Amino acid sequence: MLASWYDAQGPAADVLHVGELPDPVPGPGEVRVRVTVSGVNPGDTKKRRGWLGSSMPYPRVIPHSDAAGVIDAVGAQVDVHRVGQRVWVYGAQSYRPFGTAAQYTVVPDHQAAPLPDHLSDELGASLGIPGITAHRTVFADGPVDGQLVLVHGVLGGVGSLAAQLAHWTGATVIATVRRTADLDRVDPAVAHAIALDTGEPAAAIRSYAPRGVDRIIEVALSDNADLDAVAAQGAVIAAYATRADRTEIPFWPLLFNNVTLRLLGSDDFPAEAKRQAARDLTSAAAVGALTFAVGDCYPLDDIAKAHDHVDAGGGHGRILVTIPQ
């Protein structure tokens, strides 16, 4: 099969190779997917760079955890009727050496979720890490129907899906963007948008949530910790990223409101939480409740450029790699 891989960590152009590798064979409980589109996440490029001092977990790594494609072979203990089914894949390179930047990937059966025929491969390849992370940030502490949910970074991959999932299940969503110029990029049917470069973002949030917000979906805890004092009594701050390794928080205001701080690392969510997320994401996407902005699509031969694009911030939309058939 044609694939991309790296045998050492470093800059994308230096370490990513493209060439032929043996076709993988599914083992018991596994399926093989012929990949059409592979999704690139910041986590994929961080692993390749050795972020936070991480080392090579395996002698050779095929990157990327997310994809869309078609099951073309199954291992023992898997229903043979799955062969030919369109699927979206998550977690392919989570604690496994060989991900989705290849013509074939092998994953446990449940990590290949059915992709309804009317949904695009590009959407399917965008659901994995962003969608499962978003789902966990919104629902790890129970339903949000009737609650006020604040989503920071709503134009990002996780933030966008978190806002849509919360809205889909009955929450009132308040969403922040960095700049006033970005306000018109937020769907008013999904969220009330507030720009952080306004003079009083906390006052703007409280204009929609006078008693405070019940859930805060946090993309930059170190930047927004003081603003997150808009939390209501008993609120949850679900943080999946920060800019500073040692992040300060306004301890007493959060304590007096009995706020829970939940930190979320997507590779290590409970298995059943991932499965439920996959089911809900598929259901929401199937009825048109989820959309995802696709940025640039790169051919597999240009995978290093795709990684550099993500490392540079990704721009507006999901970065994808198309796999030759």
C-alpha cells in the first residue's frame, strides 16, 4: 500500500516519508478500512515533533487518527456484512503505531463508525478527535438541555462541534471569538456570539446569562481563567487545552461558586464514552445538526505541507489529506 510514515521525530519535511509498505491484515475483532480521506489534528503533528519531550512510541509511525473510507476486510469475530460499509474512523493512532495516512488502516471494529451515505467523506474524516473531544466536554457531566453553555474558541474544530452538539440537545449556547471581525462567522441559529476584543466580554456574557453559565467549554484556560468567573453556582469548566503549562486560576471566585474544573485528554477517555460520542456524532450529522468547515485538502505526496499548515495554526477549517485510490 501507499503510505506516509516517520521513523524519527522532527520537522515534517525532514522526517515524513511517502512510499510503499505492506498491506495490513485485520486481526480478531478488527476491520480494515480503505482510506479515502485522512484528517490531520494538532495532536498528530505534536507527536511527530516530540512535543513536551515525548519520544517515539514505536520504531515506525504512520500518523493520523481520523479518516473516512470503506471497510474492505474484517478479522475473526467481526460481522462479515460490514465489508463494503462506508465508515468514519477514530483513534487509529491512539496507542497504536499505524494510523490513517495510508491507503489502508486497521482498527478495532467499534472504532469504524457507520457513515450515512448522504454525508461526505470530508465530514467523516473531521469527526474523530475534534468530535469526540467536543462531545466529552459537553456531556461528561450530564445532559445540557435547558442549560447555559459557554463555548470559547467556537471557530475551532472542537469548539464548533461542541457548540453544535450543545445546541442540538437543547442548550442555550454563548460562544466567543477572538476578534470582532469574526462575529459574522458564527451561526446565530446555534450561538450568541461575543468577541473577546470588546471592552467588557464578561458583561456581554452576563447579558445572556445573568445568573452565570452552567458549562464552560475551554480551549485556552490560561487566557480565559478570569473571564470564566462568569460560572454559575455548581458550574463545570471543561478544559481541553491551555497556552501555559502552569495555568493560574481565580481560585476564590471559582470556589465560592463551587465550580468543578474538568481536564480532558482525548486519548484516554473511557471506551464507552468514545462509543457513545461516536453514536451521537453520527446521529447529529445524519440529521444536519453538525457541519464542519473544511480548509485545505492536500494529496498524500504533500503530507508534509499539511502538517506544516496545522503547525502554523491551521487557518480556517479542517486540514485533510486525500488518499489515492
